[in-house]
Amino acid sequence: MTIDEKVRKTLTELGVLDAAGVEALFAEVRSAMEQERSNLVSRGAASEAEREKLSKALRDRWLARKNGLLSKIDDQWLKTAAKDLKPFVGRNFNALRQESAALEVSALMQVVPLGLHVAIREESSFSDSASADVGHVTREVPQDPTLPGNRRPLGSLHPVTQIQREIEEIFLQLGFRIEGGPEIESVYYNFDALNIPESHPSRDDWDTFYVNSRTVLRTHTSPVQIRAMEKYGAPLYIIIPGKCYRHDNPDASHSPMFHQIEGLAIDTDITFADLKGTLDFFAKKLFGERIRTRFQPSFFPFTEPSGEVAISCIFCGGKGCRVCKESGWIEVMGCGMVHPQVLRNGGIDPEEYSGWAFGLGVDRFAMMKYDINDIQLFFQSDARFLEQFSA
Ligand code: PHE
């Protein structure tokens, strides 16, 4: 017999003749009420309007003055109760009336767009939670799986990273290994060990971020030359990609943080010809077979002789244009034969070994490769710019 049927009968007709029977009967009513309440709350509603309708229907079913379950219980069970049972029925009825305040469920019901119910019901059959046997939506799931999905776009490698990987790939094929070092570096590795004297302008406060008098943000990747020599000795074939820092005001071609790749080859009979050959091969691999390289004398304290490498302009092919300032050449890196004192500082005997080194700016390579005229664009994290480089 359902609750609805039971409330139409008197206690005598139901065979409830003692206090224990009254307790049991009201317990049954209370649990039916609680079940209906929690079912409705966890079911949710498709709209505000439906929510109001459903919660009103629940209240009316139980609390309506005319024909509400409680008023029927009042009429059929309490009013007609035998004298000796009346106090029990009265107490239970009052308790029930108090608990019926919980039927005010509207605020607890979640508005869940249509379509969810089916999907979640299917899902709940896999769970062992209490909601599974009830077969109702759990309130914890606020999304509507029937709406078009929120597509989270796949990211891509930053253009500077892409070029860095391309360059790494070329040198890896030549048998070089990738090495790294700290961005916060000692003055010793950044300058002294590289033969850069105290008086050198690059040690000036204006170029270098000093952390304290003995520590800097590395101004180039060259300190890793020394670290690698100490760590591995000779022979040594490495490239060193990484971030560097200089006290430059940001403009179209300068950024206080930028990227370099250092190259270092040390072996028993390394000559300048090896350096030229390697860098010419590298430039052709990266920019195409028609690219030519040009070496001009330069100066670095840690290489002797030192050179400046230019490639034939990749935009005009060497004829002269705005980008190469009509010269037909674009300077792309510094290089040279490792200074004997630098080898010594790294624990390598310059009588036995010789080596070459180069250093290039990755950001500038990326600017050339993608024809970008402002280095700042790389570091502004503007998705409209960056997504142009997704593969
Ligand atoms: N470290 C130099 C710079 O940052 C580049 C360089 C590296 C030059 C290796 C020669 C050899 O300008």
C-alpha cells in the first residue's frame, strides 16, 4: 500500500493499534517525504520555470490545506485516533509538520538544461554511488553535454623555440651534443675565465645585470664553454642554447632577455677551416643551398683570431635591399678559434688541443626566418601573433 493509499484510511483500518505501530507508520511517512524531496533536488530542472513548478508541486502534494498529505493525516489519523493513542499520534504529527519545512526545495534545485538527465543517468549506472540506484542527475555536474563542446585549441611551439630546435637538429646530425648551464652565473665563468678583463666594457654595469659583486645574469652562453671543458675535457663537440640577459632598453632589435646558441668544437687538429666549413654547411642547411657565408675579422677576448659571420641576404639573394641595408649581407654571429688561455682555464692543454667557437642570437635568426621586424613581438605573448607559427 502506498502512502497515498494509507492516508485515506484510519489507523484502525490500517491495523495500527499501539504506540509502536504509530512510530513505525510515521517513520514510513517521513522517509517517503525525504525520498521525494531529495529526488527532486538531485533531479534538477531544465529551466527556472520548471524548477518553480516542480518545487510547488511537491509542497502542494504534502502541505496543501485541502487534500495535502499532511492534512489528510490530520483528518484520518489524528482526529480519529483512539484516546490512548492520540498523544503518540499528535507528537509524531507535530514532528512531521516541522520536518515538512524541508520541502521548501526551490533554492536547492539546480537548473540543468534539457538533455543532461539522460546522459547522466547512463553515466550513473557505472558508479556505485547512492545516486546510481535512484537514477537521477547529481547536482555536481553543471555542464550540458549536448551543447557544442568548448574546444581548447592545441598550443604550438614558440617561434624562437622552433628555430632553436631546427638549429639543434643540424648540429646534432653533425655529432654535437646539447649542453646547458645556469642563467645566474658567477663573474668568474661569465668574464674572468673567458679572458674578459676587468676593464672590458661588457663588464660595465650598463651592459650587465649584477645580482651581487660576484654574480651576474649571464650576458652570453660562452661561460658554459668553460663549464663543459671542466666537466668533459677534450675532445668536445657541443652546442649550448639558452637565455641571456643584457641591460638593453627594449626596442625593435633589442630585448633585455634574449636567446643564444653557442657552438664549441675542441679536438687535436681543429683549424679555422673546420669552423668555416661547419658554419657554411649550417647556413645552407638552415636557409637553403644558395646561401653564401662571409667571414670578416673581429675581436672577442676569448677567441683568437676572431670573426664576424655574415650570410648573403635571404630576402634579396645578395643584390641589396632594405633589410640588408643595400649591402647584400646580414651579420649573424661571432666566432673564432678558442683562445689558448681559455682552453687552459678550462683545464685543457692548448699545446695538444685547439678549438673553435661561435655564438648566435636565436631571436634574430627567428626574425630573419619569419621576416619579423620587431623582436618585442616574441615576448609579448599575444596569441594573435604566436598562433601564426603553429604547425
Ligand atoms: N659570446 C659572444 C657574444 O655574446 C659570441 C661569441 C661566442 C663569439 C663564441 C665568439 C665565439 O657576443
